[in-house]
Amino acid sequence: MKKIFPVLQFLNVPNGITTLGLIFGIIACYFLIHGNLQGALICMSFSLLMDLFDGFFAYKLHQQTEFGQYVDSLVDFFICCIIPIWVIYIFVGSHPFLIVMLAFYCICGLWRLAYYNLMDSKGYFVGLPVPGALLLVTMALWLVVRYNAPNAVLYAVLLLAGFLMISAVPLKKYGFWQKAMWLVGCLFLILIIVS
């Protein structure tokens, strides 16, 4: 079978989990088409959980591969950069300044992912990982859509998240900041579900 479909040689637990994250992203798109922000954000949250688990299992099972790193980055770009732009267009609008902010955020996410694939991280992230940026942006979006916060809040967070992604700030993998981010993410997911 692998002779006919050589890509199957990379089929393992972490890559399967990454692919499951992509499937949750596709389901989020379905909810977006039907104007269901809550459903879309819940699916995006599950995609982020898959992003956490794929890295964990790749490390624990000694299945870290260059292929897996690229697949993870492609899925991260779709989930953390492309889908948020679509969500914001649908639920906030397409004002010219907002389009500029979204383009900036997306470009920073793309460059951050490409840069991460080139570097030898040695236990650290350089700059805010895109899932962390997505968490900041979705929290700001929820404030704007659900609680009528001014759009300026979203603009500021898009700008901040973009700069943090391409910054030289070192963040230890599986350190306090990452555990805090996942705790905040889980609490935010609960808030979305019960709202």
C-alpha cells in the first residue's frame, strides 16, 4: 500500500491527531456558513487541543518528524490564521482598517510558522505561537460580538498578537506561560459553551 501511496509512511499517532485538528477546523467552517459563532469557536477550540496533543504524543512516542512539523504548521495556519479572518468578516464586518489589521495578523502568523520550521528551538518558542495568538484574537472577538465591546479592542489585539508572533520573546515549551494559556483557553471554552 505504501508503494502506491508513499505518503502513508508518515501515518502515525501525532500526524493522525494533527489531521483530526484539521477535521475540527473544517467542521468550524460548516458552522460559520450557517452563522453559528458558538459552534465555530467550540470546534476551533478542539482543533487547538489537538495541536497540544499532537506535539505531546510526538515527544512521548519519539515520533517527531520533519513531515509532522510541516503538516502541523499547515494546519495551524488554516486554523489560527485563515479561519479567524473569515469569522471576523462574517461577525464584525470588512471595514478597510479592519482588513489591514487582518492582513497584518495573517502575514505575521505565516512568517512566524515558517521561521519556527527553520530554527532549532531547543525547548523554547521564539515569539508567541499561533495558537496563543488565536486565543487572544478569539477572546477579543467574543467581547466585541457577545458583549458589544468597541471594535478598537479587536484592532488592538490583532496588532498586539501579530507583533508578539514575530517578536524575539523566548517562551519555554511546556512552561508556566503555556500551562496558563491552556488553562485560560479551557475556561474560555466553558464560557462559550454556557453562554
